[in-house]
Amino acid sequence: MNRPLTVALPVVLGVVLLAACDVVGGEWNTTIEDDGSGFTQIGIGYLLEEGDTVDCESEESTLDAGVSVEQRGAEVWCIYTFSFASLRELRAIYSEILPEMLHVHCLEIADERLLYDVEIVPTGDDSGDGEGTLYWRVTAPGEVASTNAGSREGDSQVWALTSTSSTLRFRINAPEGEACPSSAVHLTLFVNDDGSGTATLRAPFIGDDELDPVLFSSLSDAGWSVEEQDAVVEGRRTWSSEDEFAAILESLPGIGGSPSELTLKMTEDDATLQRSFDLRGRLDFALWPDYWGAMLPDGGTPPFVLTYLPAGTTETVSGGWTAEGPLTLTRAADGELAIPLRAVSVLQPELEVEIDPDLTAELLGALGEQFLDEIPVGQVNQNPSLIQSALGVVFAPGKVNNMTNWTTFACGDYQTRVIKWLDAMRTHPDPLVRAQLAGLDYGPIQAYRGGHQAVVVFPRGTDWQETGTVFDPWPNQRPEIWTMQRWTDKFWWGVGVGEGGRDYPHMFGNPSHYSGTSIARERLHPRKIAVNSPVAVLVVAADGRRLGMTADGEFVNEIEGADLYPEPRGDGEYAWYFGLPQDEYEVQFTGTADGEMHVLVGDQDGRLVTYGPQPIERGGTAALSLNPDSIDEALELADRQVAPIAVTDDNVAELELGEPEAAEAAAPNDATRFIYLGVLGLCCLIPPSAVLVAYALKKPRAS
């Protein structure tokens, strides 16, 4: 019997997943280039009985598709290819093929990487699931920092779908809870020092030839300067008085005419010349669906994002702000109708001093002297524990602190201390104190793409990467001033503006502006790893993100919130430290020379385990699994497993932890050892001193 099968594209998921009509599987592959063009391709595979044929021509799709037939062994595959010149065209293709089931939450390219959030929602016709599997693949341009894909094939993220009865969500670089730039209405308010300012608006077009012009003209008629930019309308409007500021909300579609009210009042103290900016009011979204429900084809409303960038430093915040530094309100489509807002910022006057190189150099020198007095020395240098003292023979003080100290004196903690110290000086009521920063700017910097944080101070109007002086107490756990050259020699990879840098526009060559920042003091790491061996180390998270060095010698940092410090030891070798957020990981070790491998693992409770010296050959491999529940995992070598050894005060003096790092972390000298022995001689009757004697007499392996 000759039985032709006609494919109906709108029900392709059901055809595949319900295993109907001899279907054995399917694939939906989308490839996106960095300019937004590309192609999406649907393949459906059939295993035909003798005498059957399949007709791949679709009778129900109005899309212009290239149709081809592939023979894959005993299977016949129908392949449909749809090309698109922009992401807007890709949205239209998705909607045409699955008009009721597929929803695009986010589809755009921002900062040279794809933001992709697509959802398939069941239609309610639950007819059961079959044995077919549909593979959804997306090849994305740029970096893939996060994804919920089940696996990866080369440059493609892959999801394997076996059910049509539950919601399916495909996400690439689209964090939970954040509005997609292309699907949200963004209003940004930037306040100048004199209380005037600029409002910018970004709202999505929907691709409707009748409704899109309505949005454009309504903003233009209300006084906005508007233009179209790649499927969105962008508007700009300035204000110079409080009345003009109040009119901003009245001109917004879906907000104008509602009970919304937002005022901005500036006052100035005659004695100190200190200015205060008081923003208060509320946003009322009662009329929001009336406008945007008519604009959007599904009757929904887009998210609304308000960003407020005040002059000065924010001192009082209340109401419905969802983020600080800069202040941000994000309202989802089904959020609260009326949201109160209040924010008071203070701008301290700067001393009018002409900037000249001689004065700047003098001030920078004086600032450095204060820095040495104001910022505390780390605990490992003041009152180290026995374990910290033993680790200090091998590792630099900063790594010793991070392996044994859960919160304080990590690089993020030190960075915040330095920033707050400089902030207090810049906003001090005494003009003579403020004058100590005349002609100087500062801001957060990082290395290893966020693995290490510090603060840079530089002459105003210059490039910090060329003229900066780095204030970084972390490496040696004491206040220390670094030239930019010396700092980048030590932390050579992934150097740039640090977390919170968007609040310091002068870090990017723009005019100086300090809006008040909130930088996290520490990054809490439930898993910490130190490796002192001739090995390359690569940490791989459960979702495939990587941190460390790949087999071909490339450094990668794809795990958000993680810390990475590879300390060069010469001949291409490194001493490694990793701080890892809560997750499951596999740590992969590859020998770069013949020698011994030393691995130390710590947790948030202060526990440490090691594995003793283990031989490693050039090109040899080992692995260690880490999970959130325990650090008592075996080290997997090529020929055996090695159980962990708990590090305690009783055994730390006898453990081999590896070769010492650089001179900054050299082993205690002979004088230090005799001081240990002298102290112990006075208390030899105390049993714990036996452990200290063993440590003091222990000869370091190298210096």
C-alpha cells in the first residue's frame, strides 16, 4: 500500500512527541549569527513500512521554506529550512509555526551575546506522550554565560524534549526574574548636579504596521525626541525645573492620566553648599493594561523598568525599589498596581581646585600614607591559628585567609573597606577633608574577570589603566600600594572595571559622577580549593560552565560569583585557588610536568581536607567530584582512588601541602623558628605544645 504522509508544520511538536504516523524523532535547530541573521531548521524522521512513502511538502504552512529529504540509514527525514535576516523575522517564524503554543519572552543580542528566552506552553489538549524525542538546538553568537540546556554539542545548546503535557522553557543568558531589554519598557532618569536632568525611554515595537506608529506618534506628540532602533522606539526628553520633571510621567503611554505622581525637589544648604535631591511619589499601573493590552497581540502587558540615577550619594531609600546602586524598580505584568517610591541623595560640593600634575602627585602620596594607617591588617598576619601558620609556609597570605576565613579580609571585603573610606572622605562636611581628593577619581577594578577585586585611584580625566595606582591589601593581607604595572604583572588576565563600575562613569572615560554604590563586601564560597602542583586545573559546573585552564592552555571564567587566582610559578606552572558558589562540580587536573600533586579543599564551616602528595606525570589526569553536602570525596587517579585526610591542629604539622609559592609567602626564617622554640620552652608542660614543636622543627621543602 502506498501511504503518503503530509507534514503539518503547526503541529510538529505533537507529531514528533506523540510518535504518530511512524515518526521516530525530530529536531528543531536554530543558528543565529552575531548580526541577528541566520536560519531555523525543522527535521522530522520516519521509519516507513515496506511500500510506504512520505510527502515532505507542507500544505498548511504559509512560510517560505526550503524543503529537502535525507536518508539516515533506514530512516527518512523531512528537513524544512527557514532563513531570517533579523531576530524580528525569527520571532515571526516561531509564531507562524506554533501560533498558540510558543511565546518569546526575550530574543535579542546585547553586549555581543544572545539573550534567548523562549517558552512552549501546552494548549490543554493532553492526549498523552509517546516515545518520540524532539531535540531543540540553538547555536548562539558570543559568550554563553548561563543556560538551562541539558547538554552542549560544539557551539550548540541542546534540550531533549519527550513530553507535550508540560511547559518547556529554553534560556540562554537570560537570568530568572530580570526583564528582557527588548520586551520591557525602560524609563531612565538621570539627574544633574543642578537638579535638571534627562529622561530616556525604550519601548518595544510589536511588528504591527498599524499599532507601532501609534506608539511612535504618541511619544512624539508628548514632547519626546524619538527614533526607531531595531524593533524598539527610543525616546529622550530633558527637564530643567520641577514642573517639567512632573510632566515626564504624564507623557508616558499607559501611565499618563493615571493617579501616578513623581516629584523631584532640590534644596541647598547656604552654609555648607550641600545639595539634597528628594524624589518621592508613586507609580500607578491601573491604566497600564488599557494601553499595552491593545498594543500587544496576546493582550498582555510588558514589564516596566524604572532606573533612577541621582546626583550625589543616596542616603535614604524606601518604597518599592527592587535594586540599589543604581536604584531600580522592576514591575512584572501582573505586579502591584500602585508602588510608592522615595529616595533622597546628597551631593557634597567639591573644592574648586585647578588640577595640575604636581598637586595630584602630592595628594596621591598623602592619600597612600593615610591608606596604610586606615585599612586594617588581616587576621592571618595578626593572630594566625596553628593551621593558618602551617598553610602560610606554602601559600601566600591572601589564599590562606580565603581557605580558612568565611567572610572577612577576602578581596571583596577589602575592596568595600577601601571604597567606603574614600567615599567618606569625598562626602565629608569639612572642605579641607574633601580637598584631599581634589583632582583624583577612584573606582572598583577586577582581574580574572571578577575573580579578584581591588580599588584604583587616578588623576581626573586620565585613563586609569595607564595612570592608576592600585590600593590592594588582599594578596599579603596588609595595606599595600601597587603601581598599575606591578599589579597587572601579578594579576595579568581579565583586568577591567569591577562590579558596581557602572556607578563610576569616569572609569569609562566619561565625566566624573558618583551616584552612591552598593558593592557586595564578600562572595560566600561553600567550596574552596587550593592546588599547589605542576597541573592545569579546570572546574566544570553541572551545566557545563567552566573555570580555570582548559587542556589547550586557555583561561576561562564562566561561573558567575566564583573566584580564581592562578599564581604563576614559572615554566608555565601555577599555584591555584578557587572559590566556588553552591553547586555540583567536577575538578579536572592535567599534569604540566612530572611531579607531585597537592590538593586542599575547604568548606563554609572551616573544615579542610587534603589527599597527601600524589604523583602526576606530564599529560596525566586526575579528577575530584564536589557536591554541596560534603567535601569528603575521593580523589580519582588513573589507577586508584585516594580518600581525603581531614586537616586538624593535631596533624597539620605533619602534612605535605606542596612547594612554597613566591617570596611574598616564603616559609618562616630560622629566627622565627627559634622564637617558636623559645616560647614553647616556657610552656613545655602544656600538651598542645607538642604539635607546635613538630611544626617549628619541620624543615621546609623549598624556599
